[in-house]
Amino acid sequence: MRMPDEDRELSPITGWTRDHWAQTADRMLLGVRRHASSTHAQFRLPGSPSRSGEWSDGLEGFARTFLTAAFRIAGSGGDDPHDFLGRYAEGLAAGTDPRHAQRWPTFAETGQAKVEAASVVIGLHETREWLWDRLDDDVRQRVVEWLAPQVGEPAIDNNWIWFQNVTESFLRSVGGPWSQADLDRNCELTESWHRGAGWYTDGGLRKYDFYNAWAFHLYPLWWCRMSPGLPAAQEWRSTYLDRLREFLPGHAALFGGDGAPLFQGRSLTYRWAALAPVWASAVFDSGPFEPGVLRRWASGTLRYFLDRGALDADDVLTTGWHGSYPPLAQWYSGPASPYWASKGMLGLLLPADHPVWTATEAPMPVEESDFELDLPAPGWLVSGTKSDGVVRVVNHGTDRASDERLAVELPVYTAYAYSTHTAVQLDPALELRRGRGLAAEPTDATVALVDAAGSPSMRPPVTPLGVVDGVGFSRHRAHWSVDEEGTEFRIGPVVTVGSVLRGAWEVRLVRITESDDAAAGLPAAQPATGDPVGVDAVSLRVTGWPLAGAQPPQVESGTVAQGESQMREETMVAGGLRARSRGLRGLISAPALRAEGASALDRFSATSVLVGAAPLELGAVYAAAFELAGQDSESTLSVLSVAVVESDGATPVITVRWSDGRDQSFAWPD
């Protein structure tokens, strides 16, 4: 299907208009049509089934593609030349018929059906006059009966509570059962997870990722939209809109100049679902960005993925980031799971004459100037550089922990650094071990103690120590898993890590101590297996950015001036990027960690490595510097040195000296 010509007058940055979005929606919907069952109740796409099974996956294919169809048709005033809604109407009739061979699973048969019900009811709400109102009475009754068991269900401690709220809101609107108590409880639970500035933890202690975008800034507002006569919903509406306004500037800072979102967190295969709050801002006319910025933001991200093969040759959305990358699947991921990218299509609800489609495109924050930003809720430092469009995040507060027990490494959460242009390296065998939930040996952007067997220590749970003015700290108890399930661990020393982020550079600081948990301000660890691992039995390894390319990344060694002396520097180049690493205090270069098939971005990847130059010294401050920039960027900023002033009984005072004459001084946290 040929895309419309670009319009560089209306959209000088991306060239895209509403017609491109509508055409993309049509491609997505026509691409899955061949995989629909005879009644269109099940869409069974090729690929490995989720743990919920093919029956549930078939419902997922119906529900998530229906969401795109609903936005597409509703925003076009019911115009439906491909008869999308006619086919989904057939699927509704068969899927909710308990006697039909292609019926949908009930909520009792698979909990995943509760998730998919939310997409079904939002789609029905938005297309009410063209679909719901034209269904036979018996079909409408069967839909209500299929949805009704959600009412009175106990809460689940994550974003799933909002599937219940929107389902009950739809039921209420069609005269079905609903519970004010359920709605009130779920709103209060959501409040308990808010950590400020529109950031929510997804039910746990430090679960921060794009669920803030495609769950917590979508479903609460859509619940309000679906409940115009419900006082409680309208009371919450202003709160949720305020949160959206607070959240969007930080969210915008997590997208690169090429449109790429930050590669961090789970469910990354939903790709442009991260645009949900962008479009919600337009739908609800809630700032802070002008319409031209919102469209440039959204179109840039959609183009980023489509230009890199997200839709295959048959216009089917694959599991992956760019093209197909099966290791990105998780236990709940089925072949149709990526179609929750439909949440990023909700801008199609807005008609062609809406300002978001008629305003001239305007640049994103990273296209206007360099910036540095603290995000205290997730414990992130953020920097973006205009010259290459790269956004970097240093992580001192996110680990996906539900409690304070020792846990295995989850690189998509527990690495020290992420960016819009790199992807944490994963184990290619993860596709075969989805129950591990993307657990893998830490490789890139890590600080690890390596034991005699060569195994790197793990980080979670993280104790955040704050991010202020571009400086962040966190602390953890080093530990090693001794069983395949990751439930028993050997423990080691306490590791405190600090970061200073400016421009393309992160200065990473490390200090090792053997204090007990209480003295270190850590939660008490569960009983450990075997004797503790002492500092004399481990070595220190600090790793940098993972670069990926169609060919193995190139690595060159050299020296740069450090005052009157010379400092060794490793430079890696791949995929149009440059990564440099320097050992500033107590660290020297070691061979890069190389892999094939470990990156969602390209075939080959590598990560720079620094190791301790001598046996570990308790209480000493080690320092490294890592740069991530465009391959041809001419960096005017560089790290000159890190000085540490220590006195008896006092915490060290650190001074980072930069090439532009700025010195940053701060005390090591207690």
C-alpha cells in the first residue's frame, strides 16, 4: 500500500500528515486480516504463543487491532471503506457466544482476558453509533455477560486495576452491572503509587517505565471520558489532567531527535504505545506543548519504527524494537502483543481539521538545545544533545522491585545507563526462558564485583540516595545467585555508586565498603547461602555503553591529555555512534565484551570495559568517564579529572573538573 506524498510545508521535520497516520492504520489492519478466523473472533498471528496459550492470544489479536480500527473509524466520522467494523461486529457476536466454537475465553479461564476486555470496551465506546448501537440485542446482552464478571473482582497491585475501571464504566453506560466501591478503591490505589510530577510506580516500590505513559496517563483519563455522568470520575478528571501536564515535559525529554523512545523497561515491543499521553494531551486539550510539537513528536516516533522494519513485508507488526527480535518477548507476550502500539494511534480520533493536524510542525526539546534534567521520582538524570539528538538517562532509582529482597538482574531496569540510541544487551536464549522475565547476566552500563568463577554481582534491590543538579547516588548489596530460579544468593560487600551527567559524558564513581546493612542504610537482606564473599575474593568491573551494528563495533585505543600527564582512552564506533571510556581513578581498560544476537538494534554489539588496576581497596573512590555521542559529533565538553579529598572520619568530598572550566564539588553520601 503506497504511502501519501510527504508535505514538507505543513510538516517540515517529518513530512507526515494525518493521511500518513490513516494509511498506517489501514496497513496494520489489512495486514492482520489474513490471520483472522472465519468469524473474525480470533486473530492468530504467526509466532511463539504466550504462556496464556493460543486461545487467549487469538482474543488479544482481536482486541488490540480493534482498538486501532475504532480510533481510525471514529475519527473519520464513521467512514469505513474497508469494512473494518463489520468484521469486528462478526467477531463480537461469535466471541461472546458461549456455544460457538470460536468463543473467547472467560475471565475465569484466563486472567489475560481482563486485559483485552479494556481494549474491547474502549473501542466499543468510541464507535458506539456505528457498531454497538447496530448490534442485535442478544449480541449486546452477551457482551455484557462476558464483561460482567469483572465487577467485584479483588484489586491487583499494578496497572491492571484500570482494566477493571474502564470495563465497569462501559457496563454502567449500557445498563450493565458495576460497582462504585471497585472504582473508588482503584483510584485510591493509584494515588498511593504516585511519586510526584506525574510519575507512578506500577504497584511496586521502584517499578518505573513506559507504563507511566501507556497505562497511567491513558486509562484514568479514558475512564473519565467514558463516565460523563459519574461524579467521582469528574472529580478525579482535574487531578489526572494536572498529572498529565506535569508528566509530559519529562516524557518528552526521553525521546531522541530521530524519534526513538528511551530503550528501558518491560513490554518494549509495544513500541509507539509510548505516544499515548502525547495524543491524550491533544484529545483533552491539556498543555504544555503546542499542537505542532505534539504532531512532530508523534510522527517522528512512528516514522522511526516504520522506517526500521517494525511492520514486516506482509504488514504484520513483529515482536521486537526495529524489526523482529524474539528475545524481547516476555512470558505474557504473544504474537499479537505488539498491537498495543494501538494506544499510540489514538490521535486518529481527532478529525482532520483539529489543530494537532493543521498546525505547522515544531521541534522537540532535544532539537532546540542541549538540556540536562533531574527526574527525582524514578531517580534518573537525563541529558540531551542537539548536535546528535541523543538522549541519555543515568539510573539511580529504578529496579522493578516489589519488595526489598535480593533479586536477579533485569538489565532493562537495573542498568546504570540507558539511551534513545542504544539497547541493553540481552541473552538471545531468553526467548526460550520467558519465565525469567528478561533476567540476564549484567553486561553494559554496570558496576559489578566479579568473583573467582568470573560471575558478575547483581544489583537489585537498589537503595536510591537522590538525584540533584545532575548528580545522583544509589547503593546496593552485591550478591550472586546460586540457583536457577534466582531465589538463593551469596552476598558480598556494599557498593555505592554516584554519577555526574553533563552533555554526552557520565562520570561514574564507585566506593566499596563492608559495613552491615543497617550501617549502610540498606534494607535487611534475607538469609544468605554460604559464607559472605569478601572484598579480597572479587575484582571490580565497570562497563560503558553498548553499541550495535551490522558489523562488529570497531575499538581503538589512544591517549588524551590529563593536565601534565596522559590518560588512556578507548573509543568504540558502530551504528553511527561513538562511545568513549576513560579510567580516571583506579580503573584501566580491558577487552570489550562482544556479542552476536544480543541487541534489539542490530546483529553485532559490544561494550567497553574498565577493571580495577589493583586489588580492591575498601573505602577508596574509583572513577570512570563514559561518553555517548554521534560518530561525527565534535564534542566541546570533556572530563579533565576527578579529585577526592578525604579526612579522618569524614566522608570524601568529590570534585569533577570539566574542560569548560566548571568544577562540580559534592560530598559522598553517608
